[in-house]
Amino acid sequence: MAYKILTQCPVCNSKLTVTKLKCKKCNTVIENDFELSRFSYLTSEQLNFAEVFIKCRGNIKDVEKELGISYPTVRGRLEDLAASLGYAPVRDKEDNSAEIIEKLDKGEITAEQALNLLKK
């Protein structure tokens, strides 16, 4: 019987490393410090979500239907998954249109510069 590999220490909750590999056919044993992928450290819920997300080709509406959850919940789980894989959270663009219009009004920038800034 094969068990899912433990990735967290049951005593201190630190990440565990793999130090021994064994071939079931010829019993060859290799010992060293082996690196696990970032996916190995995901919870079973995160892995399930990732599988559904990939199966649905990233279509959030399909993920909603498949898992029976709302759009905000899908977005939240996606952000959690990305964070667990080490990716920084996506920051919403700041709406600085009022600041741009104020600079235009004061003559600090031209109308063309204001349009270019608003397009960004």
C-alpha cells in the first residue's frame, strides 16, 4: 500500500525533505537530499481545486458549476493557490484618474499626456 508523502513535520510543522528513494523492482536505494515540487506542499483541497481549474481550462464560470461555489469563492481559492505556490498577490490597478485630471486642470500636463496616462 502506498501512502501520500508527508510534506510537513508532525512535531514542528516545518517542511520535510525527501532523503531516500527505493526501486520496488530491484531494491536499489538512493540516499540524498531531494527537492519536492511546490505542488507537493499543497493541501488536498488546493490540489483538487487546481485540477478542476485546469480541467475547466481556467473558465471561472465552469469552475463555479463544477464545484458548486460562487465567483468570489473561486477567486479567493485561486488567490490562495497562487500564494501557496509562492506568487505575490495581484494588485488591482489604482484609479488615479482624478489625480490626472487635476494635473491637466493645473496645466502640469498636456491633454495628450493625460489621455496616455488614462489609457494605462
